[in-house]
Amino acid sequence: MKSNRNGDLPRELVHEILLRLPVKALLRCKCVCKEWCALIRSPSFVDQHFSHESNQECLIFNLVDMTVDCNPYAFAMYQDVERHSLVEESNHLPRMPTSIRIFGLMGPAKGVFCVLNDLGLVGLFNPAMREFKTLPPLPLHDVSEMESFPSCGFGLEPSSGDHKVVAFQKWNSQRFACVYSLSSNSWKRIEDVGPLNIVCFQGVHSLCNPFLNGVYHWHANLLDGGGLAILAFDMRNDKFQVIQVPDCLRSGQRKLRIAAYGDSLAVMSYKLHECIDFWVMGRDGLWSKNFSIGPFAENVRPICVLKKREVVLAMLETKTSSMTMCDISTMKLRRPLPELDQEFYPFGVFCYKESLVSIKGEGEGEGEGEGAYFVRDFFDY
């Protein structure tokens, strides 16, 4: 083993120790010496740290205060859902200013979130690194004159690991699309919009992350009475495609929610006070109904599936909405999640892991103080 010139510990051991540290500690360790700084910033170390067993996955609950007009968002992070261990004063998630207007929250993709405000501005946010980056303006039509707000998707190009944002909008019965690449820090127009000419869209974001295997997914309504479908954008080739849902779901009589079920695309079909059906797409592209849960006496809606074991449900019967878990193996409500503040409504759930991925380009600096200030500058207008 080679010795580390900054101490008596072998380099291999130092490497193993650093891999087990949280991002906040690693940012401090970068100041120890140039060798440590170069190691922590290296792409191989960033990848190893993200996938290391000590970097445990957390659940982030996206909350919104429904009692005020400005729709302020808040976040609650649980490091151990089994024990209901809430991170009280999270170092990762700053308190949002009460005047912010978040129109969409997407991700995370390797620890990075994409946020969209109601002026059409798009930003990337790595909470662990305290980095926030406002993207260049969308090369689409003026937001103030749009017929519909831009719909966005966010994810990673699998082979390069490049973060990408796709945006599209309707303008005078025409549809336009563009895609942003973090590596180039620029947008490019997509000339071949394909199925965008025959599809109209529902919303700009999901209650969970509908990005799977390099593809981002949206709910869609096919024109000319085609019914419900799924619009997909493949970040490997920047192409759109339409995925048909099971025939029995196209009518729209039941609500749909896109989810990841392991490595497979799934659709949760539900109607209040009825069973929630889980349809999973096989490798052959065919759908099969794997299981159903319910019916429930409570008014519930599904949000996401956690590791093919549990379904997160929002309980909507009372003014103080809460969340609970349903065990897939028993098909029963197993345990409630911790009570939320009364004024907050559960709006989404995200599976999050810390990441050393820097979203700052050369000359932009890194780790520039508290992320809350960058978020405030982005949303407070």
C-alpha cells in the first residue's frame, strides 16, 4: 500500500474512509490538501460515493401550504422511515421563502432536482452540495403569451450521465420542444417533435419521479378521442414516443398515476373508495395487472411504490391530510407515516440520496453558501 503524504494512513484506507462520509463532511475535507480535493472531485469517486452502501436512501415529502395564495412549499426528510426518524433541521433542504411559487419539481436524478417557477424559469438544485443553478431562458415562445405552460421532464442520459431537461409547449396549434444539456449548459431545439403533433398533455410534473431507464414519462390525452396514453421522451436519442395504456384504462373513467415498479414501468389505476390496480409493462411491451389493493373506507390516492414492497398513499378524508404505507405482500395498510403540520398538504414523495455531482460550470464557483439564498433569488420576485 502507498502511504498518504498527509498522514500515516495508506491512500487506500483514506479512500475507504472518505467514501463513508456525508457530503457536508466531504466538502470540508476538500480543504485539507490538494490530493484529497482532487480525489473527492474525481468522477470515479463521485460515482462510488453515490452508490456506496453508507449513502442511504431517504424519503423527501414535498409539502404545500394550501391556506395561502402564494403556495409556499416545504420539505420533510426521513432518514429512516421504519422508525419515523425525521431530520429536524435538515442541512440539505433549506426553508423556502413564503413568497416562492414553484410550478414544478422533478427528480431527483443522481441527487439533483429540477425546479420550475411560474414565470417559466428553470433551475437545477443539488441540496447536498448547496448548489443552485438557473438555466438559460427556454428557447420557446414568450411565457406571457403562451396558450399553455411549458411541460418539462428531467433525468440522466444513461451512457454519459449528463443531466437533461426537456421542455415543450403549444403555440397557435403548433407544438415546440427543446432539450437542455448540463454538460454544454445550453438548449437545443428538437426539430422532429413526432407525436407532439397529436398529443395534448396533463400537467408539468408528477407526484413521484416518472423517470425510468433513461426515459421520462407524462400522462397524456390522445387527440380525436384516442383516450389516455403515456408520452415518453428517451434521453438517449432525444426522441418522443407514445406508449399505449391497457385498453380498459383508455376511457379515463379511472385516474392513472405513472410509477416505477423495480426496473419496470407501471401504472396505478384508481378511483376514490375503490381498489387501486397495478399494471406493469413487461419487456415485450405488454401490460399485465399484477395486483390490486383496497378497497379502502378512507378517501385515498396512490403516490409511489417503494422498492416493490410498499405503496405510499395520501389519506384525504380530513382537512389535515396525511400519508400511510400499504404493504404489498399483505395488501393492508401497515403503518402511518409521522403526522405533518396541519397547514401542509402532502404533494409528492421523492427517493433521495446525497450526491457530490456539481451542477456549476467552470467559473461559476461551487458550494457557494446556503442553497436557500439561491432558491430565494430564483423564486422571490
